[in-house]
Amino acid sequence: MIGEAITIAAIVGGSVAAVWYAKSKFQPGIERDLARIEASGYETAETLHRKHK
């Protein structure tokens, strides 16, 4: 019973760590690319959605 709980905790903890690492590694680049696209005048789905509100 304790062994299963430790295994589940390790799997969940490892998954959380992987998601955190991926987010911290890739999100700044994605935000930079979006800013560049929006600055060029290209309308993204998000900017179109804001205009229609």
C-alpha cells in the first residue's frame, strides 16, 4: 500500500516537473514570436476575438 502511494507520488511529481520545465523553456520564445507577429500587423485569432467583443 505504501509502495503504491510512493510510486504514484513519484509519477505525479515527475510529470509536474516535466511540465514546469517545458513551460519555462518554451513559453518565452512563444511569447516573443507572438509579439513579433502582432507587431507586424498580422491578426491572430486572439486579436480578432478581442475586436469582436
